[in-house]
Amino acid sequence: MADKMAKILLVDDDPDLVAATSIVLKTKYEVITATEGEEGVKKAKEENPDLIILDVIMPVKDGFSAAEQIKKDPKLAEIPIIMLTSYAERKSETNIPVSKGMTLEAEDYIEKPVKPDELLKRVEALLG
């Protein structure tokens, strides 16, 4: 039997970023998407992905809150999370405190924009 493709959940409210990032990831992985944190948490529970890529600044539920909720769920806690965000340059546009990210148990943190080969390298490192 062929190796099963790793499943990645990509959660971001920017449709262009989701489309471009999905194209990059689909060269090696199965990709599921969600457009905000609440939907991301729901899809994580339904799909049990091998890795989650999560934006920080999103409507409804921000990425820090979604990541926290995922890490508190015993069934999802072991799933590695990459925070992919422009938070550092956009923190003045949001009321999400920096301290919220400091306590986060995410396995990696990447600033947008990220080069496709860098993203794939980071994903591969976490998936082993």
C-alpha cells in the first residue's frame, strides 16, 4: 500500500493566501482549509490532521485562541501547530495582546510572507 499523504489543516481568512499556500502544500500533502479559528477548531476535531497551519489575526476566533483550544483538547494536543502570520507588523490593527502569543504552545512561528520552499521545509521538519 502506498504511503498515506499527511493531512494539513490550513486556517486563514485571506482567500488569496489560502489558495496560494494550498497550491504549494498540495504538491506533497492533503490540504483541508478553514477561514477562521472557530471553523478551524471544528475541522481539527472532524479531520484529525497531522499538522495545523494557523493565522493569528482572523474574525470570530483569533489564531492564538484557536491554538489554545486545540492544545487543551487531549485528542488534538499532539498535533503540531505552525503560526503563520503578519501579526508582528499588524499588531496595531488588532486588540490581540502580544502576551497571548508568548504563552502559546505552537511548535513553530513563521512571519508572512513566507517563501514556498521555506514553508515546505518547516512543515517537513515537524512531520518528521
